[in-house]
Amino acid sequence: MSDLMNSVGFDLDLTLADTRAGIAAVYDEVALRTGVFIDSVAVVARLGPPLEWELANWMPAEEVPAAADVYRELYPSIAIPVTTLMPGAREAVEAVRRAGGRVAVVTGKNARDAASTVEFLGLDVDEVAGSVFGAAKGPALAAFGAAAYVGDHVADIDAARAGGVVSVAVATGVYPVGELRDHGADVTLGDLTEFVEWFDGWRTPAALV
């Protein structure tokens, strides 16, 4: 298998990075500053869709852009310092590296905060593509030359389909393994601690052809 075919794209929130505490804290501060009630517990229980979609659950459409600006202003100082790696995340990235592959992060988070999060966590990543969700991630995956895409959301399965790559779903977000499988994931894992064994087994047969 070529180096290109070893390359993998990863989602960020709840796939590589545990951003729940930081995101909740930012939403709490946005609520204080705007005077709008936001249940941050409910928000982090359904992470995945774009920021503007979530804010639209709590305020009129005309107020969303300004609230989104406040959120993005606060995120670097509040959320990033309390972000941690998901179990197995570093090992998963390192496994791709050992195979000579390249690693991309393709995420709905804006590119600035995504890149800063990756840097803060010390992950060895070649490319970060931000502000894309669901099937809209497909072109970024195709352009990068990924052979697989790993994510925790059913929309990440749609992303893999759109990019023409193998869909690897991890049950570390909202969806359990059964729902990810039912949505059409090619591979389902409990979490990224299972990724290395899967990846090594997946790439070895083709490498021997």
C-alpha cells in the first residue's frame, strides 16, 4: 500500500479531542454576555453540528451571527486550555505516521481554533480543514488523498461517503456503535484505543499484494 493510501482524516471534537468542558464553559460565558439562556449540558450532549446551528436552538436567527462572534472570541482563552486528548488519539495518529501515511483533521470547528487545538494537544498533523460538516467534508478528504475518515458522528459517515473513503466510526460521541453501524459505517470502534489494531490489520493485506 502506498503512503497515500495509508493517509487518514480524523474529525476533531470527541474523536481526537475531548472539548466538552471547554465548549460548555464558552457557552456559559456567551449566555452571560448576551443574556440568553443556553443549557450548556444539553449542548455538549449533542456536539457535532456547526456552531450557528446550535445557537439557533437558543435565540432568534438575527441574533446568531453576533453570538457566534462572541463565542469565537472567547474560545481560544477559555476552551483550548482545558481540552484533552480522547483515549487512544495520540496512538492512532502515531500509527498512521509509522505506516508512512499523512494525517488530516477535517472538522466543523473553524480552522483557527481547530489548528490551535491540534497544536495545543501536540498532535503531528499535516493539514487542518475547518468549518465543514457532513458531506461538505468530502471535497477536503478527497483533495487530501485520504483513504479513510474517522469520526464520532453519523454526519462523519456521510463525509466519508462524499469523499469516497472508508468510514471508520468511533462510539465516543452521541451515537452508540449500533446506530453508527446502522447509518452505514464501514468500520465501528468503541473508541480510538481500538484503532491501531484495526488500522494495522486493514493496511497489511493490501501492502503484501
